[in-house]
Amino acid sequence: MRLSSRFILYSGIVGLCICCLVLFRDVPVSSFWKGFEVLYVTKDIPEQTVLEVLKAAGCKNIIAQSLQKETKATRLCPIEERTNAESYPEKRSEYFFDKQHKYRLFYIPDIYRKEVKVGLKMLVFKYTPKAGVDIQSRFPWISPTVCLLVFIFLFLRSENRWLFGIASIFPLMFSIQLPFYTNAAAVCLLLYDYYLVVRLWHRKNALHYLSTNIYVIIFFIVPLFLTFLQSYSGGFLFTGTMAASVAASSLYEEFRMSHRQQNDFMPIFIRPAQLVPVITKRTVFDMLVCAAGIALLCIELFVSASITPAAFMKGLYLPAPTRYTEYENFPTLADYIVWSWNIETYPYRSLNDKSHREEKPVEGEAVSIPRYEKIGDNIQEKNEVVFRYDTAFRKSVLRSIDGLPSSAIEKLMKKQGNNLRVDYLTREKDEPDMLTQFLLICAFFIPVILFLYYCYFGKKKYDIYF
């Protein structure tokens, strides 16, 4: 009965892990705008028609040109000031067309990714326009391939191949179902951890000995951090993957022990775990295999991180965030703040004051109005500062964006960050995000630093304990 209960428990953990990996499969996707997909449709299709189709498909919070608030007039002056220069609302319209002004653009939150696909199919079926989206998924085969190569090498070097192979099945499945670069690096580190653990698995006091060894702990904890920093859902799945590895290994041990009990002779290890070093000259060089695998991921990320554009996207230039640009027609949050300053302060300025209309406000610039106070028997004039162009004002304007309608283009700008720069780009190459770069570099240096530590202190100090 005891064996049956364990079998049910371990089998349930393994089955649950497999179901979660299948149900929550995720493939890397890339789009120009963080948190948004861009739908482009030829201008011969009316904007209202496109909006009706998207809403019928289930899309919400769509950002389109006709849904923008044209003016930001104050309660005291419900008329927007006009200047000779092109105003912010007019420049804002650049976001809704491609470079050649042949396509109209719609920005949809990426949580409606499936609905966008349905809406695109409905548009093409009903109106046969030239249309598409700027987002495209790709399966990075390099991620599971590197994990598989590391596994094969460690499997051939392992002293307990069956146990190592069974425990490694689930991390390899994880690298296929969630093939992100960070996840692949985490799997490589975890495979090496399994490689160290199985060497001492059947020895006396192995669990206590391994749980206090710094090498085992680091190669166990770091992969967890990497996956959780990549995404919370991926981190929980990775945790379940590790639990499934333990459950599958325990199942293997149950079957192995039941089979061995039928034999008259049962060999056991004489030396306990604490007398067997975790890191040796043999295993320390195997550590570099993990570093080599992660190095391949880094090279792929920096050199070959590209998306093959759809045939329709070739030659199509869309507004997109960029680090550097000489194109100044796209307004940014800085322009929105300046526009808000001019609108808010307009009722308090003299009509003869033309300077603020052509120039950006300087830091510390203030707008004041006279106030009159009775002090004793006299009435004195006192200037009261109503607005001051400083950090507090800029923060208040940025906070006010949260209260704008969900269709406001300023919400898309704010989502990208305060240092937004926009230019026309085409789908040729993706730049890796900073978080992935940082995590991969950290993962690479973990085995390298531990290898150097071993080489520096020598084999007499191969272990550290807590």
C-alpha cells in the first residue's frame, strides 16, 4: 500500500508537469512596440470599417487616429491656442501611417493577439485589402539544440546514466516548450547540477551532504532566478519541472529497489557521501561545457537574432521605437509635456507675450498671477506662482496620462519609457532586449567563476559548506 501511494503521488506530479508544459507552451514573439501589436491596412478601407471588424473579433482598447482627442483645452479657456508652428495634435497623426502614407495603422494591446488574427482574417475575407501585423513568432531552435548537446555530453560522462537521463527529460521538455534564451541557459546550469547530484545519489547521507555544498546550491538556485526574471509563469513551470525530475527519479528508484530485492546479493557503496568530493578534476572541466553552451546562446542572440519578415512586410516602413534618430516629425512624451505646459499656462499669460509660443520652456520657468492681501490698513500686491516648469510638473503630466481614454496614443508612448525616440523602421533585424543580455552574461559567468575558483585554490579546497 505504501509503494502504491508513492507511485500515485510521483506519477501525479509527473503527469501534472507534462500537462502544464503542453498547455502553457510559449514561443518568443517580437513586435516593434512594447505591449502592442500594429495592424496595417491599406487606406482604401475606411478606418471605421476596420474598427468595427476588430471590435467584432473581440479587440478592445484600440488606438486609432479617429479616436484621438484633438485638443486639450482648459476649463478657463476652452479654445486651443493656435501658432504658426505645427501643433502637437497635427504631428501626432504621423503615428497612424507608414512612411509612404499607403497604409493606415492601428495599435492593439498584445493581450488581444488571438483576436487580432481573427480580425485580420475577417478583413481579408470581406474586403480583400493588403493588410498584416508587425508581429511574428519564431521558434529559436538554437535553445533546445544547445540544451540537447549539453545533455548528450554530460550523459556520456555521467556515472549514473539512467538516473541522469530520467531526471533530465523534463528540463529538456521545458527548453522545447518555452524556448527562450534565458530559459535555455537555466536548463544548461540545471543539467550540470543533476550531473553532480547523481554521482552521490545512492550514497549514505547524500541528501544532507549535497544540500550544504555551495556548487550544488548555486547550480540549483541560479536557474530558478533566471527563469523567474524571464517571466513569473516560466519560473513556476520551471519549479514544477524540477519537482517532476525528482518525482521521476524517485519512481525509477522504486522500480530499481523492487527489482534488486529479488536478487540474493545487493551491492552498496562503502564510502558515505561526505567522503566523495562533488567537484573533481574530471567534473570541473565538464563545468565549462555549460559555459560553452551559454556562450553559443549569447553569440546567437547578438549576431543572428533576426526575424525573417513576411513577404508583405518587405519594403514597408512603420513608426517604431529606436535608440537614435534624426527624424523629428514624431512627437514624444517630451513634446506632450511641453504642449501640456503651453495649454495649461495659456489662460494666465498676456496675449502680448509671444515668446512661449515658439520656444520650449526652460527649467524653473514660472507663471505667476497677482494676488492682493489686506495687511493692516493697507492692501498689498503679491505674486502667486501658479505653474512652475520643473520635475514635479513633468511627473504630474505623465501621471495624468493614466486618466486618458484607453485609445490615447500617449498611453502607447508611456508604455515604451521616458526616453522614447521614434523613426520609420522595417522588419529586418531585432535588437535583443537588455534584460536577456544581462541574464545570459550572468549565467555565462557563473560556471566560469566557479571554475576559476577551483583552479585557483586547488583540489584540496574543492568544497565549501554552509
